[in-house]
Amino acid sequence: MTLTAATRDRKVTLVRRPARVVLPLLVVGLAAAACGSATAHPSTGGHPSASASKAGHSTSHAGGSQPSSSAPSGSSSGPPATTVAPTGTQTGSSAGGPTLADQSGPPAGGSVPAGFEPASVTFVSTETGFVLGEAGGSASLVRTSDDGASWVSLQGPPAAYVTPFDARQSSAAQVSEVRFADPMDGWAYGPSLFATHDGARTWQQVNLGGTVVSLETMGGVVDAVVSPCGAGATCTGPLRLEQAPVSGGPFETVLVGPSVQNAGVDAQDLSLHAPVGFVLLGFTGSDGSYRPAFYATGNLADPHGWNAFPDPCAVTKGGLASFVAPNTTTLYSLCGGDAAMGSSEKYAVVTTGGRSTLVGDAPYPGDGGTLAATPSGDLVLATASGASWLDRSVTGGASWSTAAFYGDGGFGFYDLGFTTDTQGVVVHGLPIPAEAPNTPSLLMTHDGGASWQVVPIG
């Protein structure tokens, strides 16, 4: 995670990871290992329900077939969510989403619009996935039900598509990411937030009182990290962790980070795997001595269950850049060090039983980087600077090989994650009209990240 305001180069290397495989066993000793308790706020301003799950936030991107659970109790207030019909007209308000007893399954969908360009991907099973993209300047949504072999168009949220690093304060709604928990419940966000609970037949805009910078769903709940800063701006204030039931209902504030300099930009700082979660709510310190405000919980539905968790990167000379828990016993972290000429020092750290160990150096080329992992613990690292790399390790980070390389000037990878030990997805590049050479594409792997193939959408 970068400590300064977002730039185009920063975002190019900010790749989404699978974050639902977090650790019951790792958190057994959480109280003893924790550096202290986080503030679990009673909600003073919960908001209408929305939900979301990032591509690659689970053992994979898979979000479906999850047991239902309730969000934390507490009061809530704020403007009502607006239910948006397929035409985009407002038809009323609802705090929990539309009631669709007569619509028992996802819509059939239509033809993919001409010129569709992918931007964000989320899979809820090995067969069913969703891609948010841009077509004609608006946010457009497509779905596959056969592992990417064919696609149909769905009703997208009534918002403009904007790249995460181009989001700016605006009266118009803007989104850059999509997450689904199952074929019916999904969310588009960054910086605005929209929710659907009927398979994208209709969408609700949800006001969480800030800019939504990260969102995940798992175990029947959806968590959102909310910045007090306007889209694309920096300010001093705390990041908040908000939570709601996947199926609809008000958001509740479950955790508030330290009041430090933050930004209203897309960030990789949330990892869920029911019943456990990890969240990064900014950094404290100055003059290079930044310390992560890092927290963990052993019960996603317990608003008082979040506690400070030791910095995994304390065993290196780097700072916490990315983290992923691929199974119930292990947390992998990427720690970033000194950077120069489009490259940076990177360290792979493994945490088990609350104890972190430096495994080895990750590849030097590229600024920053993001980890993804298969359920069994094979790692893929995405980085970019003057080019874009996907590097793979089958030794827990001790040794690496290059799985994909693009001499593209640094368009980068987005929403990298795995659904199973073999199946994974990532978006290469983003829709940027001013940069004609950048043609975004969806890539998939079916061999655990050893090779990646372009998947046509149309």
C-alpha cells in the first residue's frame, strides 16, 4: 500500500487479491499476539444496505454458497437507498433492497454492447462471474455462466465508469469496481456505492457518508472501507469499516482507524474469510517510520471482535503493501522497501500461529505489487512500472518465476485472484480513452497461474 496520494503509476500496481481465505487457526492466539484493542464504535450513522465482493477475495473470487449471518446490532441512520429501475429512473426508496419474490433467479441478459472494455472482475463460482467495464462512457456489466466461454449483458448501475486513479469529486455517480457474493447480490463502487439484490435487474445507490475505497463480502456479510476524503483527494481523518448483511439491511460502523492522513482513492486493505477478517486502516508515524493500523477478527459478525494485529512486515525493513490468507492456517504478506527507477525491494513474509517469518525476496522489477494465492498457497505477484509482470511462486515466496510479461509501458493488472487451486482471473489494463494503445483484456488461468490466456468478451 502506498502512503501518498494516488497517482496513475501507483494505481497501475494496485491489484486486487483473493482475500476470503483468512485464518481461524492463525487467529486462535489473536488476543495474546495483538498489540492492543481496536475501537469498536457503536454506530452513530449506519447507512442503507449494500454489499460487495472483489474479484479474488476468497480462496478465490468465489463468493457464492455462503451461509447467511447477521450484521452487528446497532443504530443506523442516513439517507435512504434509491432503487433504480432498468431504465435508470428512480422508483422509490428502500433500506434493504427490493423485494423480488416473483423473480426467483438471475435475469437472462442480452447482447454484450459494442466496444465493451473490461475493468473489474469477480467470480462467485468456477462457472459464474461478472465483469464491470466501460461502453460509451457508462458503467456496463456482463456475466458468464460457463467459465468465460460466453457472455451476456446485464443492467449496469446508473453511474459513469471512472478509473480508480481518475475519480474526482463530482455530483455525478461514479464507479470503478464490481463485487458479487452470489448470482443475485452484488455491488459496484469506488467512489460511489450501488447495490443489487436481484441479479442486476435493479440497483440502489447507497450513501455511507464518505468515499468507498475497498469492499469485500464473505460469510453472509459485506464489509466496506470508507474514507472521509472526497474522491481523489487527501485529508486528515479516520478510515471506517462498515458492515451489512449480504441480502440487504443497514450498514453498521464496526471499526474506526486512527485519524491520520488518508485519501479518497481505491485501496487494497481488506481480506475476509468467514468467520475471520483482516483490515488495514491507514498508517501512523512519519519520516519513514510508518506503522500499519492493522486489525483482525475471529468473528465477522461481532462488532467488538476486531483487535490490533502485529505488523507482519516488522521482520523486514519494508512496509506492508499487500496481504492474503489462502487457507485457515497461513497469512502471506508482501512488504515493500526502497524504490528506484521503476523497481522496488520486495519481501515475502509468512505468518502462522501469530508468528511472522521472512521467506525470501520477491522479484525486484516493478513498483509496489499485490499478492494473490491459491487455496493451497501458491502465490502470484502482480507489479508494473515500465512494463507489467505476473510472477509466480510455488515455494511460499522463497523462489519466483515469471508467468506473464507485457512490455506495455506499465498498464498493470487489476482484480487478480483465484477461485480454486487452478482457476484464476485478472484484468490487464483499464479503459482509458486518452491512451489508445491500452486495450484492456480479461485473462484467465486454469493451471494455478503458470500460464494466462485472454478471454474474449462479446
